[in-house]
Amino acid sequence: MKKKKAELTPGDALKRESERILVEQIRRQLALPPNKRTNFLRVRLPNGGTSL
């Protein structure tokens, strides 16, 4: 007996596409060097260091 493939409803297709875009965005962010990824968290200190 052959199994039929379940057809995607528009809601399922949209959910799958948004999940794919989210994963792509995360991978793009993780590909950046750490100083670019966490730039908004770091505060430059006078002696050249940084602090979170």
C-alpha cells in the first residue's frame, strides 16, 4: 500500500518558510566575528579593554 504525501496548506508553507528564514538569519549572524556579533553589548574602557 502506497502512502500519499500530505499536501501543504498555505499556513504550513508559511510556517516552514519563516522557520527557514530564521535559521538563515542565525547562521549569518554566527558567521560574523565575535567582536561584530556582540558589539552592542561591549563598552570600551579607557585602557583599551572592553567590558560586557
